[in-house]
Amino acid sequence: MFYYLGLAAVLFSIGLFGVITRRNVIGILMSLELMFNAANINFVTFNKFILNDGLTGQLFAIFIVVVAAAEATVGLAIVLLLYRNWRGINTDNVSIMKW
Amino acid sequence: MTENAYLIPLLPMFAFVMIVFFMRWNEKLSAGFSIAMILISWVMSLVILFETLGRHGEPYEIYFYLTSFVGINLEVGFLVDSLTAVMLMVVTTVGACVEIYSVGYMKDDPRFSRFFSYLSLFLFSMLGLVLANNFFMIFIFWELVGLTSYLLIGFWFEKKIAADAGKKAFITTRIGDLGFIVGLLMVAFYAGTFNFGGVFDKVSAGLIPAGIVTVMGIFLFCGAIGKSAQFPLHVWLPDAMEGPTPVSALIHAATMVAAGVYLVARIMNIFVGSAEASMVVAVIGLITSFLAASIGLVQNDIKRVLAYSTVSQLGYMIMALGLYGYDTAGGHHSAGYVAGTLHLMTHAFFKGLLFLGAGSVIHAVHTNDIQEMGGLAPKMKITSITFMIASLSIAGIFPLSGFWSKDEIIAATLHHPVFLIVTLLIAFMTAFYMWRLCFLTFFGKPRDQHRFDHAHESPRSMTWPLMVLGFLSIFAGWVAIPWLPHGFSSFVFHGELHHASPNIILMLISTVVAVSGIVLAYFIYYKEKISADKLAEKFRPIYKLLYNKYYFDEIYHLLILNPILKFANFMWSFDAGVIDGAVNGTAWLTIVWSNIKLWFDTWIVDGAVNGSGWLVRQGARILRFLQSGSMQFYVLFILVIVVVIALIKFEFIRIDIHWPVITVVFVLGVTLLGVLSKLAAGSEDAPSSAKQEE
Amino acid sequence: MEYQLPEYNLLKMLPEIFLFVWALVVVTFDLGTKRKTGSAVGYLALLGLVITGLILIFTGYGRGFGNMFYNDPLALFFKIIFLGASFMAIGSSFGLTHQKIINHRGEYFALILFSTVGMMFLSSSNELLSLYIGLELTTIPLFVLAAFFKDDKLSVEAGVKYLVVGAFSSALLLYGLSFLYGMSGTTDILLMKVNLAVTQLKFEGNIGIILIMTIMLLLAGIGFKLSLPPFHQWAPDVYEGSPTPIAAFLSVGSKAAGLAAFAKIMVNGLYAFYDPVMTPNDWGILVGVLAAAAMILGNVVAIRQSNIKRMLAYSSIAQVGYIMIGMVSFNELGMSSVAFYIFAYMFANMGAFAVVAFFEDKTGSCQIESYTGLAKSSPLLSAAMAVFLLSLAGIPPLAGFLAKFYVFAAAIKMAGTDGAYHWLYWLVGIGLLTSVFALYYYANVIKTMYFSASDSPYKLRFTAPALTVILIGLIGVFLFGLYPEPIMKFASNIPASLGFIID
Amino acid sequence: MGFPLLSSLVFIPIIGMLVVMFLPKERHSAIKWTSTLISVVPMLISFWLLWDYFFNYAGDAAMAYVEGPVSWIPILNIQYYLGADGISIPLLALTGLLSTVSLLASFNINFRVKEYFAFFLLLEAGMMGVFVALDFFLFYVFWEVMLVPMYFLIGVWGGPRKEYAAIKFFLYTLFGSIFMLVAILILYFTSEPHSLNILELRATGSAMAYSLQMVCFIFFFIAFAIKVPVWPFHTWLPDAHVEAPTAVSVILAGVLLKMGTYGMLRVSWPMFPEALRSLSFWIALLGAIAIIYGALVSMAQKDLKKLVAYSSVSHMGYCMLALGAISSVQAITGCMFQMISHGLITGALFLLVGVLYDRAHTREIAAFGGVGAKLPIYSGIMVFFSMAALGLPGMSGFISEFMIFVGAFSALSKIMVGISVLGVVLGAAYMLRMVQRVFLGEFDQKRWGGLTEINFREIVTVGPLMLLTLWIGIYPKPLNDLMAATLENLVNLMAR
């Protein structure tokens, strides 16, 4: 199971990396998805290997997928707005408000 | 009547109240009323005097508690013994004379009735002072007397000098009272009561350690120093002459300044308890007397001359009392007490007379400068005659009252050669300057024709008091003629039969001294055989020194007044610095942190918290940087924090290769990567953010 | 492995269900009337909230869905807060729906309601999965609401930031939860304590590292909701950008939700569990440090804000700091004090935001300068504002003071009873000192309104809903300042539902 | 228990405030008269309390007119618990009197009248509350409630730098009171069962460990010292006084400053005897410093009001000196006397300065001169109070200072007392400087020709203060007897 966890960790880290470094909001959203999925893998793994009661982990994973989807939709909608207002979706512009 | 003695002070008080609230608008009525009141109390004090004589001066005391806290009582009451009776007599007499006198003198003054109300108030407090039976009360009236003198000196407060003089008098005496208060505190602490009798019993029973008694006595004496203008606090009295002349006569010649002497006489038992204290008293008295007399030699303002003579005479009395205390402590017998009290009485009369006379002269010629007078004798007979009587008396010419008292004083100094010599010297000087005054004022040819022409005898209301006082200053002293069986001396010493042994030689010596003084004055200022100016030239430095009153005022200004004011100002500026260091602090800060709003500084800096203000502002800056507005930066920040905290915790754990470690390592590695890359990216758009800073 | 179906008594969930349905009704009503409904939709939403409140009162305590759904005092208390918050938020957003949001009124209100449902669900869930879902259900509508002004750059930016940071933090939270699940093997918070201990035994107590990771991640996730530094930075920007009522709702509603989550997972789930590496006291200290940071940072930075919404944002960050003091003084007094604090805070903060929103509707400005001399032109409004701010500053006899007093009392009690908790003294000290700072910027607003000789150009006339909201705020602030008894009694039951034994 | 007099003292002004709020804004005179008349009621009640207490309760040190304890917030067992004894009764009377007087004195306020009088009544309620509260929470609440109206009164109706002064006052006092809050909480949790009852907590406090006592004592001391204000904490005072409108500075000087000393006597002094014993010398030292320092600084003032303000720093210094002399009843009695007489005298001085300011629109001492000739009555009154302030016998100031000195002399180091006696002379100095510069000397006819004599209303405001000053000065026995039992009990508590 160690490999699965490792995989999850790798995914998570990649997601992190993406979120931090991406200039593109879409990219950021995708990296976020990666992170969610890392969590998914964790859940499933634990459910499979450590404990074997029912399907809680699996269920959790499914719910997460759903939620992630919802978030993605909202995210994309907002990205549209972003594009309308800025004619672009580069994050560096989006810093009017500070301190 | 004695049991109703409290009425004596209350009557003038009544007059004061009535005038202030009801009679202000009717000048005649208010004057009349206050005079009536003082006359009634004069009669009463006369009766009391006789009753006391009947009791052979047995003290009579009544009091009740004003308030009492644990340990000590503040009581109100009065004590009538021989000393009180005499003083009552003196005060009421002079008071009555002066009030009558000032009807004429203060005529057509805008604040006529207010003047009388003040006078009544003064008489109230003075009489109360005399009657007081305990330290607390005597202190209260002591202060009240000071207040009224302040009001009366500054009566013509439009004149700046008058106002200044009033302030000076008040504060100077207050400095004396400082010591007095400390003395009172010591009395309260060590004797546990304020009542004279109680305290004296404790002292004479030796319940209070001798050193304490000495200190106590000296502190109490400070009060006397202030009030009766002894060295080194004598400077206020001459200036006090700015007040109306009746005031000078009443307060600064006859009564208030005598209060100090009265105090010393009153608490004599304490001084008897400690020779050192008495010595201090005596020495102070002597110094004062000498200084004042010598200054009086060269002054030209008639009232100032009189003032200095007053100071010197008071010094006389104080010295006599001190010597009495010293000798009695040493077990010898001394005439000092009798001398002091007797001179207190006689001096009150003739000095009062002198001032009133001077007043009437001034009234006539509208100047104080004796160099502008001269030859007034034919024009104003009563004034000149009474004035000269008084001068003789003060010079101590047989058989005027001054003679007897001064003689007693000299007798008191017998065992102390230094004192004896200086005293005689002073007597000489006194005679000289008094008669210098007389000659310059009343004889010779007028030096200022214009003023001379306008001169005229004063109205009756002014001359009558002069004559009354003249009478008294001739005969008042006779009560103390040594050959009298039950004379003054045996009266003040409660009935114990005691003859002040008549000392013919001394009498002769003093008379000779006095006469020689007069003669010298005669030759210089009447016959002008010896030119005063030449003398002045010959002894230039001494003359200047005397003429400038030993530079006391200047010295005080230099050494005390200015430093205090400077210090006060410094304190103020320091305080201001603390309060609105905002002002200068902000100036400095705005240079350094010009981008910070002003009010922020003012309040942060204020209360001297610059440091924290600086920190806060620095913090604000960093936080501004963190709040950069770019969301990825926020994300990164969160991550960094998480990792950092996690790292902090890792130290506690032994690292063994175990599956979670891998995870963490991954996370860390990637995060660091992210950090680096982000920073790299951040460096690109650094300038833009820098622009945002502005 | 065979299941026995747990009993689904939906009745216990009635309020949530009803509100959810009602939200749908609101949307459809708006659509059905061709979006011509003026403020009727708003009133409809308010009505829904009121009814929900009534239902809430009648559905007593109890549980459903196995252990997933609890109706305990904690849940009830927080639900009341959520309802109140969204009520005031909606009430104060009428002016908005008159001018800016012409088209999507229905969605606007419905989304608020949805988010409220999420909060309520969260507050009464006692199990990781439902808790997570509740959290998401709370957050996602808020993403939309934050960006609701489609053509306003600020609003959109607020939306984006909120979205990214929020999603990110929820991902962290999720990752943490997964580890928690892994270690405890259950998602039921009550079982969690036990199982964790078991697991610890199984791994010879070597789960320390992973535990740390977990707690960090959870902190990050929930700290974002609480806008607890250092996870706060989104807050000022989002508050400034998003519509004012939404900002208010964020500052109270989602904070309260975060508190509930924190209380459930950290306190209820992890407090009883003891690990030599990460004792509760350890991460208690950690949270305490964060709280101190919150108070200092919030109060100091707020001093320099010129935009009142931003200022209130920072002040709300500071307030979280005070709340966390109560939270980390792990005793029953602390828990109930937290509840009371958020309750009092709701009135004051919602009120203040309502005033701001109203003012913004009338004048279109959020700058503090534009409040100059308001006291003369519209006394009641400025008086209300002053009262709210003073309550936030904690001046007696207003509710805010009592709340602070309660929190500090809890902290000092814990510090006095347990030597390991002396650090709470310092926390209290910082709290008190910073509260003086806080007074400064609140007073600054009051000064602007009252002390200026010049008269304000604006002559504001109240609209009914705004007035209602403000009055509710005033009444709450005064009433619970002077007679907090009922609320405190109620709040004193909450620790029991967090596994504290009330002595 | 009968009619709840103390509660009515607190709540009548609040009711009055509400009434005033509902009066129409324009009816200025109506507002003024209503509020004044309402404030008369508590004044009369407080006088009646004085009377009744003197004849029925003065014998013993127990609390009279106790109301409650009624449970208010049982969770923290906070109680509504009022009571009054020998040290609070006179201050209550003072508060009642000064409130009415200063309401009368503020009739010349003529913008935002309604708010002004409403705030003023709230202020009065707060002050009364502080003096009757026997529950710490209640005490603290009133203590803080008072700040808000004060902040507004200074900030809205104040002088040029009003905003600065107002916020300064507010922050200073709040800063102090947070320390008090901590101390209260510590006490609360030390006591078993937890209690906030001031009287019960005396036992707890004195039973505490020395170090803890020290901490609590110092915390309380900071809170009260800022209010007094004791020397290093005094810097808020001059600003607040100078900027505040006349009536407010009357209240500020007359009542608010007393709260500090009252708090010390009521709370911290009897509660932590050990700490007190070890600190008393330093407290007295602070007092002595304040006396000299205040006097010197006020000697350097150019602004009448600032001068009076600093003089009250000096006068409160006497109180601190007395409070340092814990072992002597005289000193503590003197302290109470000083509080009251300072309330009367300084209050009156501020009123009079206000009177002059209304006419001349300046407070620059140098600007005046010879006013005595033009306004005899006014100058007479002013001189009277200046004399009272410099401790002239026959007036209350002297009695109190003398008691303090007598007590302190027996209880403290003689040197310190000797030094602080200097304050008497300095006091005379600055007061006389002021009197001379303003009232004596040349009168500038063409500049001040227009000055009008003090009018009837103003005389009415000052008259009672005058009479009381004289009465206490001449016959202090009743007041002393009123407080004697309580104060002895206090001293015994301190000596534990």
C-alpha cells in the first residue's frame, strides 16, 4: 500500500506545484483537481488495506469526485467572468486589491 | 464678662458680614457700624483687663471640640490670662483709633466701605489670634491675619507695586508658616494635643526629648520670623508700606507684626524648655534689630524709615524674649519676658502714633519723600507735636513709656555683654534716625515750596486719634515703673510678687545714649554743622550698602526666586515634552516614515511609546507586503506556514525509515521547488508591485 | 461483511430539507414572475428563514442516519446563529437588489439560502463525510455570491481569489481528513478518539509525524474558513470586492461554520486523544499563537484602513483571535464562551455591515471619510453604527464586552487550574492590550461621524428592511449585554455535546 | 429594605436620558430644563441619604441601604448588589450636587443640545453607579459606561484639539481598566466559591499568596492611578481639562478623579494588605512628587484652565500621600476630606474660569489684568476660591491638608512630609500669581470694557459650593463623624 500512498503524495505535490506556479487559472483549477484526486487515492487505499469495514472510503471518494466536479463548474464560470473583464485569464493581473 | 470674651472677635466679624452683605452701599453707615463694634469690644476688653487684674492674671480657659480623630483633638476655645488681656487692650485701642482715623484718611476713596469691612475682618482675626487657646486655632487666625494683610496691602490694586507688595508679603510669611506647620505637626505628634496647657505640661514634665523640643521650638519660631518680619524674612515689611497708611499703622506697626512676638511670648514655656532654641531666637532678634536700624539710618521714604524702625523694635522684643528663655533655662533670673511684653505694648502705641502722624503728613503734602518736606511744624501743630512725643518715646527719653520698656530690655541683656553693647548701639541709631526724620520733616526751611504751600492740618477725625495715642505713648509705660509694688511685671508673672530691681546706672546710660543720638541728628540735620552728604561721601560703600538694604531683595531674586521659576518652567517644558512629544516626535518621524498618516504617529508617539509605534509601523509594512493581493502568493504563504510549523515539530521525532516519511519528503521537496519558482516569477513583476507601493 | 441499515429519521433533518426546498421555491418564483418581482423575492426568502426557525424550534434533539446527523445543543445554537446571520444578510441586501442585481435576484437569495443549509448541515453533522459535504455546500454558493457583480472587476477578482484559495484549502483539508481516516479507520468523530488510540498502539506510537501532518492540514483547511492568520489573506480582498451583505455573511456565517467544524474535529475528535508527540496542549499552543497573531495583526492593520469594509474585515480577523482564546482554553467555560461570543458578535458585526451596506446603497461609497458629519444628517444610523462598533470594541454594557469578559474568564480559569496552560495568561494579556488598539480605530470611525463640525451632504431615509436589521442588531447588542442569562444557560449545554463533562 | 434609593440614584438619570432623547430637537430650553430638573431628583435623594445616614447609620462601619444581592448572571454568579457606607455617601452627595450644578452651568451650550444633555445624564448615572456598586462586574461596567459619554462630551463640544484630547482620555482610561479586568478575573477564580462580591473578596484577597497579591494590587493600582491621576500617569488630565467644555471639566475634576481614590479605598487597599504594606512608602512618594511637581508645573502655566488642571494634579497628590500613610486614621480621613473639598473647590474654579471664558473668549492669563475693578463680585468669588485652593484656614482645603499632614507625619517618614509641606507655599505662589495677573493691576479699559458682571444663574451654580467650602472649613465635625466608623474599619482591614 506504501506505493499507493506514495503515488497520492506525488499527485498531491504535483498539484501543489501547479497551483503555485501556474499563471493560468484553468491550469490552477486542474492542479486543484489533482490534489483532490490525491486525497481520493488515499481514501481508497486506506479503505482497502488498513481497514476492511464496509465502503466508507469508497463512498467518500465518490462524494469527493462529485464535489470536485461542482467546484470545477463554478470555477470555470468564474473564469469566464474573468475573461470578460480582463480579456485574459492570467493571474498576475488579478491583484487590484491589496493591503 | 470674661466668659463672654469670644464676643470680642465676633463683633468685628459681625461688622464685616453686615458691611459686605447689607451696608456696602452706604459708606457712612458701614464706617460708623464697624467703629461702633470695635468700640464695644474695646470696652469689653477693658472690663476683661480689670477682671484679670482682679484674678492676679490667673488664666481662664474655655474650649469645646471642633472635631476629633483618634489620637488628637482639634478644639475651639479661648484663654484669657494677663498677656491676652494686655494684647486685647492694645489691639482694640489701636484698632479703634485707626478706624476713626481712616474715616478722614480714606475719605472719597471709591472702595471706602470695603476698606472698613477689611479692617473689621482683620480685627476679628487678630483678636481671635490673641484669644486662641491652642496651636491649631492660633494657626488658623494666623493665616487669616495674613490674608487680610494681603488684601489690605493690595487695597489699591490698580497700582502694580501695591499688588506685588501684597503678594510678596503673603508668600514670604507663608514661607515662615511652612516652618510653623512642621512645628505644629511635631507638636501634634510628640505632644498629642494642641492645647497650650497640655503641650507645656508635657514639655516641662520632660516627656518630650530635649532635642525634639529644640527643633520644635525653632520650627514654631519660623512662624514668628515670617509674621514679625525677622531676618531673613524681613524683606516684605518695607514693601508692605504700599498699602494705605492706616493699614500700615494698624497691621504693620501695632498688631499683626507683633503677632510673632506674641507667639513667642505665648509659647515661652517651650523656649524655657530649651536653651538652644532660645539662643537662636535671641540671636535672630539681635541681627534683625541691628540690620533694620542701620538701614533705617539712610532711607528717605518716611514710611519706609518707620517700617525699618518697626522691624528693629520687633527684633528688640524677640531678642529680649529669647534672652529670657535662655537665662531661665540656665536657671538665672531675667527681666526679658517683662521687657518683651511691655515693649510690645508701648511700641504698639507709639509706633501706631508715628504711622498715623506720618499718614497725616503725607495726607498734607502728598509725598513720602522726606527730602521734599521740611518746616511743616508751624503748619500742622498737633501732628508735629504728637509725632515728636512718639519719637521721644521710641528714642527712650525719660519718663515717656518707651523709656521704661527699653530700659527693661537693656536690663535683660545685662549678663550678655555682646548683646548689651549692640543693644545700646541700636538704641543710639534709633534715636538718631527718628530725630533725623523729625528734623527733616518738621523743621528747617521747606525744600519744596509748592508742596509746603498746600500743606494743612488734617481734619479732626484724624487728629483726635493722634492725641489719644500720644497720651498713651506718654503714660502707658508707667505701669512698669519698677518702684510700683504690683507693677506690670508682677502682673504678667501670674501674681507672684516680683520686683524688677530698678537699675539706676543702666537708666542713665540708656538715656545718655538716646540723647546723644538725638543731638547728633540735631547737629547734622538742623544746624547742618556736619553735612550729611559729606558723611555719605566719606563712607560711600557703607552708605550704598545701607541705602540698598544690604541687597537682600536682589540676593533673594538671584538665589531663590529665579531658580524656582526657571525650575518650574523646565518642569513644564518637560511635562509638555511628555504630553505632546507628538509635536516634535512627529516631525522627526514624518521625515523617516513620510508614508505613514500623521494622526497615527501622534497617538502612537504620544505617551512616549515611540518604540512600539515604530514596531507597529514596521509590522504594518511587512503585513502590507504579505497582503500582496496575488492569490497564488496567498496559497504559497499558507503552504509555507504549514510546512514550517510541521518542521518545527519534527525535531522531536526520531527519524526512522517508515512509510510516512516518504510522503513528507515528497511534499517538502515539491514545496521548496514551488517556492523557488514562485520567487523567480515574483522577481519579474517586482517593479510593478513596487509601483503599487507608492 | 453485511450491513444493518441505520434508521433514517428525516424528521430530524426537517429544517434543512425545508430550507433547501424553499430556496428552490424562491428561484422558481423569481423565474415564474419573469424576474419582475421587486423585493417580493427577498421577503419570500426572509419568510422561509422565519419558518425554518420555527420548525427548528419544534424539531427537538435527537439523531439520524446512524451517527451522521446529530441535533444537539451545539447544532441548535449554531443553526440559530446561521439563520440569524442569513436573515440579517438578506435583510440588508434589499437596496442591492433594487439597483445592481436586477436580473438574478432569485438566484442571489437562493444561493444565500443554500449556503445557509450547508452551514446548518455541517453544524449538526458529527461525521467526517457529512461534515465535508456541509463545508463544501457552504462554500460553493459563496464563491458564486462573491463574484455576483458580473461586470465589476473587484467583485470578480474577489470571486476568483475566494475560489482558488478556498478550493486549495479545502483540498488541504481533504488530504488531512484522508490521513485522519487512515489512522482512525472510521469517519465517525466519536469513534475516532478510541480508534486513534488503538492505531497508535498498533504502530508503537510512531504515527506522530503523520499526526502532525494531519493536524497541520486540518488547521490550514479550517483556518481558511475562520480567516485565522496566516490563512487570512483572502479575507480583506474578498470582503472588499464582494457585495457588502455577502461580506457580512462571510464574516459571520462562514466563520461560525468554521468554528463548528473546528470544535467538532479538533476539540471533540482530537482533544481526548493524547499523543506524546502532539499533545492537545501542543497544538493548543500553536492555535494560541495563531490567535495572538490574529489579534495583533487584525487590530494593528485595521488602524490604517481607509475603506470601512476592509477595516471591518481586519477587525473580524481580530475577533476570531478572541474567539480562539476561548477555544484553546480547553474547558467547558471556554466552549460555551465561544458560543456566546459568536452570538454576540453576530449582532454587532451584522449590524455594522448592515449600516455599511445601507450607506453604500445610498451613497455608493465605502470610504471612512465619506461618513463625515453623518451624526447630524442621520442621527439614528450613526448612533447605531457607534453602538455596534463600541460593542465590537467590548465596551460595557454591550454584549461584546460580556463576550470578551466570558472568553477571558475561561482562559484565566484554565490557566489557573492547570499549570501546563500558563501560556494562556500571555494570550489574555495580548488580547486585552490589542483590545485597546481596537478601540482606537473603532473610535476613529465614531470620531469621523460625530466630531466634525461640517455637515454631511447625505440625508439618508431608512427603508423598512434595513431599519429592521439595524434594530434587530441594536436590540440584540443591548439585550444580551444586560440580560445574557438565557443565552448563557443555553450555551452552557454545548460543552456536553463536545464530550466535556460539566462539573 | 424599603424603597430602593440607590438604584433610583442610578436609574433616574438613565430614565431622564431616555426622556430627553424623545424631546423634539429644537426645543432647547425644554431640554435644558427637563434634564436639570431630573438631575435635581438624585441630588435630593443623595442629600437625604447623607442626612439619614448621619443620624441612623453613622455609628457602625457596615454597609447601609444594601440592595440585593440579586443574581444577575448566575453562570458567572454576577450579582446586582448595591450598598453605601461612610465613604461612598459623601461622594454620592458630591456627585449629585456637582451634576446638577454643571447641568445648570451648561445652559450656554447651544448646538446639538439634545445629545449633550442626554450624554450628561448618562454620565451622571455611571458615576453614581461606580459609587454604589458592590459587585466587581457591576463596578467595572459602570466604570466603563462612564467613559463613552465622556468621550463624546469632550470630543463634540470641546475646544480646538478636542479629538486628540478625547481619544487620549478614552485610551488612557481603557488601558488602565483592562488591568483591573485581569485582576478581577484572578480574584474571581481564586475565591472559592467563585464570587465577584467586593466585600466577600476582601477575605480572599488578604488570604492570597504574597506574589499574587502583589500582582493584583499593582494591576488595580494602575487602573485607579490613571484615573486619579497619580504623577506619572497624569498627562491625559491637562489636555482633557483644557479641551473639555466647562461643565464637563467640572465633572471631570469634581467626580471622575475621585473615582480613582475611591476605588483604592473601596477595593485594593483593604483587599491586599500585605502588598499594600510593602508598597505604601512608594505610593506616598508618588504623592509627594505629585504635590511638588503639579504645583511647579502649574506655576509655569499661561492658560487659566491648564493652571487649575495642574493644580488638581497637585491636590490629588495630597490624597496619594495620605493613602500612603495607611496606618493612620487621620491621614485617611484627611484623604476623604481632600477628595470632597477638592471636588468643591476645583469644580468651582473651573466654573468661574468658564464664566470668564464665556465673556472674554480667551483664557490667556497674560491677556487680563485689573479685572477686579470691573467685576468686583466675580473677582471676589474667584479670590475666595483661590484662597480655598491654596489651603487658607477656615475653608475645607486647609482642614483636609492639615489632617493629611498630621496623619502622614505620624505614619510616614518625617522628611517626606516636610518636603510635601512645601506644596503649601508653592500653592500660594501659583494661585496668587494667577490672582494678581488676572484681577489686580492695570485694567485695560478699551479691550475689556465690555465685560459684564457674573449673572444670577452663574452665582447660583457657585453659591452652594462656596457655602459648603466654608462649612467644612469651619465645622468639619459632622462630616468627620459621618465617615469615622467606616474609615477606622478600613484602617483595621489594611492593618491585617
